[in-house]
Amino acid sequence: MKDRVQGFLNFLEQEKGYAENTIAAYQNDLNQFIQYIHAEMGNEKPDSWAEVNKSMITGYIGRLKNSDSYASSTVARKVAATKSFFHFLVAKGEIKEDPTITLDSPKVKKRLPKAISPGEIDRLLHAPVGENGPKAQRDLALLELLYASGMRVTELVSLNLEDIGLEKNGGQVRVKGKKTNAKERVIPISGSSVQALKYYITNGREQLVHDPNEQALFLNNRGQRLTRQGLWLIIKHYVEAVGISTQVTPHTLRHSFAAHKLSQGKSLQDIQKLLGHANISTTQVYAHLSQDNNEENE
């Protein structure tokens, strides 16, 4: 049964252009469903997906809903993965009827993305200044760029040297979207982010790189491309160092970028382009976030 899951994942990557992290989530969700079926059915476990019926699926969903381990958004994603997979099997002619067609997706309570205040941003961006060495130079550059551009974490760690253009009075960064076939977008940067990048590229990066052919912009201690996990640990270190009590993730800087730009007078359309949102409705949530932040500061 797992071979059909792999075929579905290949379809998502090659024909749908889904991001690597999304595909990994689908894989984990569908493997979890297979494990549930095998555990529940025992000797009567199905040999093919054609033998999986609606009662098996509703039992799985019920188990997810009754578990304290999953938020409603996580349950909804797992259900969506299961439904998409069966739609795929029907489209490929591997099963005649879709057992998920009448299933409702769980309702998800929409939560506003979290942002931190400009004062907390300032403390976070100044944190690496008190440390020395190439890693501190790298950390300052990546924090500055993450907040100055609002790009996604995957986009930032995927940057190469050629994606950065630094001029005397400003610069720009060329960013590829989260999908493999996504359009590139160019984000202008200036001020302290440009200065931090210039210093890191000419000094810190030169000390971190091992292979002269390495093109990744941000490098780890081994001279290799910094990973998402590595970036998260860097941010966590500085959040704790400056005593910010609010939970901060790499995505928090993206949210803060959008909220602060809106409060400074940028239009939703401008923010949409900078963030790389396909639909303006995705960006509109930041209007509520900006308004809530303003009310808290009154």
C-alpha cells in the first residue's frame, strides 16, 4: 500500500509543485493512517486501498479528534491529506468509488499570526552585536534579512550568493517561492540589513566556508548550507539571551514584518507582493493583526 502513497507524493511534487515540507507532512500523515489500519484490523487488514472503506476512515478521524496530541488544524491537515489521496486513486482508476467523498473536513479555529513589538525586534536584532566571530556576523545578517524582507524560513536558507545584490545605497534579494514552480520575486532591502550582509559576506562567510565552490549564502559551522533547524536554534538562542518572553519562531519575524509594514502605511497589495502570497485574502489577516497591535499600544 505504501507504493501507492509514494506514487501520490511523486504526483504532488512533479505535477502540483508542492513544497518539500508539505510533501513530507503528507507522507507522515498517510503513513500514520496505514499504521492505524494495520493496528485496528489485525489479521483482517486490507491488502489494497480498494478494500479500505468509509468506516475505517471515520474511525481514524475519530481517533485523531479524541486525542489530546493534535490541534484542530493538525487534524484538518491529516484529513485533507487522506481525502486528497483517495481523490488521486479515483482519478488514476485504481479504485471505483471515493470513500471520503461525503466526509466533512474538521472546522479549524482561525488564529491570527503572532507578531512581536518593534521594541522586541530591536532587542533581537542587536543581540548578536554583543558576540564576536564569524557566527555572530552570520547571525546578525540573517536576522536582519529575515525581518527586512519578510521571507519564509525555507526561502532564506535556500538563498545563494547570486541571489543577493548589494549597492551603495541599498540592495535587493531575489527569492523563489515555496513551490517548485513558483515565480521569483525581488524584495528591496536597505539600511542595517545591507550593512550586515556586506560585512558577513566579506568577513564572516569567508571564515566559515570550506569549499570554494559552495554557493549557499548562510553557512553552518561545517561550511555547509544552514538548515531550517539550524536557523530555528539560532533564533531561539537570541530570544532567550535578550529575555523575550513571547514565543518566537522564525515565522514570527515574517509576521512582524507584515504587521509593522502595514502600520507604517504600506498597502495590502504591497505586502502581498513582498510576502509572495498568491491571494490577497491570505494577506488580509495582517490587517487585523496590525489593528490589534495598535489597540494594545493605545
